[in-house]
Amino acid sequence: MLDGNKERRGDTPKKPRSAAEIFAEAEADLQVAERSEAVKRSESLAGQLEKAEHRLEKLEMLTNITRSLNSTLNLNELLARIIDSVIKLADTDRGFLMLADRNGELEFRIARDRKENTLEENDFTVSRSIVNDVARRGEPLFIPNALENGRFKDQKSVLDLQLRTAVCVPLISDMDVIGVIYTDASRLTQELTTDDISIIAAFASQAAIAIENARLHGELILSRENLTRENIELKQELSEKYEFSGIIGKSKAMQEIFAMIMKIAPLQSTVLIQGENGTGKELIANAIHYQSPRKDKKMVAINCGAMPEQLFESELFGHRKGSFTGATSDKAGLMETASGGTIFLDEIGETPASLQVKLLRALQEGEIRRVGDNVIREVDVRVIAATNKELIDLVKAGRFREDLFYRLNVVPIHIPPLRERAEDIIPLVDHFLEKFAQKMEKERVRIVPEAMKLLLASPWPGNVRELENSIERALALCGESMVLTPEHFPQLESDIGIFQQLERKKSLKDKLRAMERKIVIETLEKTNYKVTKAAEILDVTRQHLHNKIKQYNIKMP
């Protein structure tokens, strides 16, 4: 019955498995399991290796970026590098940077895209709440997928831009937030790992340091510029106070001359400058010309005592071809050449008597006539004359026309000798030191107090010109030395004794007498004790000099 049922169902009895078959099957299952575990371990190791390689790549990138940040102190260039760098580190598409102003308010500074193109602030519609929150908390914010973030997914800016990855990190220096970096992408980037976040945070720290260094550098540059500007302004102020068109002097006498120049420069009046040789008469003339409405025209100078009479007339008024031997062509004189400008007649007291009347006519009528010519020519010149003599004495002696003197002496200017304005010596010495040290390529040359006292005590018969030559000579003699001593002024060695005498004198009157005695003796020695010649140099009468010789008990040979 049972057997019949089996046949009816068609069932076939299973053959029992042998132990070998069971063992083989188990071994196969074990091998499959082992292979599966090995694959898992391999995949895990590959993942770990990939993460390590990614971290190493980011660290190398951070090292190169840090080096790049430290290579510039230009703030604008630095900010651009920071944005470009954070985009690379975060693998985003664009970013911007904001810096805090003096009030702590964030100020938009720069925005760039992945291709290092500059963007505008309007290109970013991201909610300022992200930036403000990071700045307030001083902590970074990493958003792997803004569209799925419950905090940001409903914000209009996120929806409009379809923002995916967003990174916002604070820039912190000395516990203060000095700015914020923001970067984002409208694509799903590689998920930021913990290592990525740490690297970006480290980058932000380096960026903050670089920004502070650049700011300090900028402040230093600005401070230096301010100091330079203040120095220039101070020098200009001192220049305006103590200098005038290259004339240096802080004495009351020179300040009065500067004021006179400013008054008379705009006028057309004739000026007569009187002063000893070397006092700077031509500099005064130049100052008057270049402060006048004629400054854009020529300033022509002629020395009235430096050429023969006929040649002087030709130089001053010009000549016609054939008017004298050597006159091979027509020539305009200096008064014509200076028409519209200024003519400077130096040493006017040496003008030949025969030419004084012609010069007077030129001044009065504004007309000249060339040598050998009958044509009257009009000239428009301003005349500035100079002399180292008292013209009124020459008038009294019959050597200078009185009418010409009064025509020239409309505005008289007297330049006192350097010995009468000793307070100008120090600024003059400083000026000449700088001038000649620069020419001789020397730096920081100074004068010891003993040498400066010697310079202050000298009577300077050659005035400013002699002082200038003395400083140049001293710099040439000092060689490699940067210090000038009395030995570098050998021409003034004889002054040391008189200086020591002056130091022992108590009253100003005694000091002046000692100085005057020295000047008289030196002048007599230079003229071989010819009283007339010495009196002329000292610009005193012969009798006056005899009185001084007697007063100071000066022995004559």
C-alpha cells in the first residue's frame, strides 16, 4: 500500500550524501566566505588609502597656499589669493570675502569664481544670516547639501541658486573676528570630510595672520609716507621761511629782503641791489625776475666792468654789419634779446661814462639804437642793476651820472655782508654740506663744534661765496673722514687766535672791536699795506681807514 502510494506520487528516494560530499560543500562555502571577507578588507583598505591620499593632497595644497599667502604683503592681491585658495580647498564654484571695519561692521571686499574672474557683490544673493551668524559665533559652518538642510532649504536664495555645498569660515586674530570667507557651489561636490573641515579651518587661521601682516605692512607704509610728507612739508615750511629762490638766510635782514622781493616782484620798477662781492646779488635779481609776471621770458645778465667800451656797447645795444672791424653781420644786443623779460646789469658802477647817457635813454624811453645804425628800436625790459660800491660816492666823485643813479635807484636793496648776519652761517653751512657731499657721493658728514665756532668767528670778507668755497675745500680735504675739524679749514687757521681772543672778551663792543681790528689787518696785508686800495676794498674813505689804523695801534711797514 505504501509502495503503491510512492509510485503514484512519482517520488524518488534521495540518495544519502557521503561524508566527502558534505565536507567538500562546506569547504566551498568556507572559501566563498573567505573570499568575501578578503574583498571587504581590500575595499576597506582601498577606502582608507584613498582617504589618506586625499588628505595628503589637501595638506600639500594647504602648504603651497600658505607659502603663496606669505609671499605678498599687498592686501588686495592677498585677498584675491585667499578666495582662489578656499575655492580650490573646498572644491566649490565661487566665493567672497568680507572684512570688519573699525566699527566691527562687515564690509564686502572681493568676490571671485573658480576661473579666478572677479565677481560683483550683487552676484551673491545668499542670505546674510549665514555670514552674520558665523561672524557672531566665531565658528565655521559647513553645509553639505543646502537643499536638504532643514535650516536653509526654504530660503529663497538657496532655492533660486539651487545651492548645494556651502562653506563659511571666520577669520580670527587675537580672539577677534576680523572677517569672514564664504564659498559655495550649485552642484554636489565631493562630501567634505572631517579632515577637509580641519584643513579649511587651518587655512582660515593662516589667512587671518596673512591679512593682519598685510594690514600692518600697509599701516607702516602709510606711516612712512606720512612721515615723509610731514618731513617734506616741514622742509618746505623752513624753505619758505629761510630760503627764497636758492637764497638762504634766517636773519632779520634777509627776511626783510625776502619780504621786499615779494612786494616789488610784480611791479615794473627798476631795482638797484648793493652789497659786497659774494653776498648773492645775482641770486636776488633772479628771485625778483622769477617771482614777476616776466618769469616766462628771458633773464639776461651782463657784467658792465668785464669788457672794453666798444664791445660793451655792442653787447648791450647790438650792432649793424660793417659798423666796426669784425662786425660781419647784424646782431641784436642783450637789451633786445631780453625784451619782454629782465636784464641784469652787474657792476653797474663800472659802466663807461660815454655809455651812461645811452643807457639812461634806454631806461627812460624804452628805446635803443644799434652801433652803426640809425634805426630806433623799442625794447620792453625790466632793469635790475647791482654794484659792490656806493654809487652816491661815485656820483660825488663825478664818475657816475647823477640822473642815471636816480633812474636806477628807484627800489634800492642793500644786502648786508655775512659778518653782519652770523645767524645765517649755520643754515648756509648745512646747505653747502648737503650740496657738496651729494656731489662727492659722501653721506652723513658733520662738523665738530670747534670747527663750527671757527666758521662763526670768521669775518668772511668773501661773504657767502667764500663760505661755500671753504666747505667744498674742506670736504675735498677730509678724504674718507665723515667729520670736519678745524684742520680741514687751513685758510681760517689764522682765525683761531682771534676766535680765542673773542671768547675772552666779555662785552659785545669788545668783540666787535677785536673783529674789526682783524679785518683791517687782513685787508692791509692783502693790499701790501696800500691804504688807498685797502680803503676801497673795505668801502670806507682813506681818512677813515687811517683813523682805524691809529685807533687799533696797527703797525705799518
